[in-house]
Amino acid sequence: MLSLIAGLVLGAAGASAVWALRADSTPADASPAADARAACQALDGFDPDKYTAKGSAGEIALNRYAAAGAFSASAAAGDAQYKPLADAIRRSQDRHARVFDFDATAKKDLDRARSFCDGL
């Protein structure tokens, strides 16, 4: 039991040290443009047909779709030029949440978002 507690304490101390050392550094490109590119990368890897798939394919699709929404919202919050991207992804996500499917309307908004990404 003592070794378990010691291991937890040492592990927490090590993690804290790494976190403290990294806290002073900032990402090389923490900008709205970087967030927009990340949203587009997530969207590029997103396949609506795999959204309901079982296993890792479905998990990947779900997480990429969510990441595209989060990154695009962050980009738009930092720079209004990315608002069309965030709006298109949000509309697609809202539509999907209403109808539980990627119908023509949801896919149209995804296409708008992807067109925006093509211009980046």
C-alpha cells in the first residue's frame, strides 16, 4: 500500500514539474489563423458516413466533427473573418442535432465550410 501511495505522489510531482516547465512556453502559432487551419484539418478528415459507425471509425468522426466546431469558434472569436467558417460548421452541427442525420441541409453547410477552407 505504501508503494502505491509513493508512486502516486511521485507521479503527481513529475507531472506537475512538466506542467510548470511548459507553462512558460506558448505554442508557436496560437492565433485565429492557426485555429481556422486546425478546424479545416479536422473537417478534412471528417466523413459523415462514419459518424454512426461502431468502434474507432465512429469515434474518430465524432471527435473530428466536434474539433472542427471548437476550433472554428475559437478562430471566429479571435478574428471576424473566420465567422463564416464557424457559422457554417455550427449550422451543420445544429441541424444534425435536430434531425440526427446528415441530411441535405447539414451537408450543404459542411460544403460551405469546406469551400471556406479551400480559400485558406
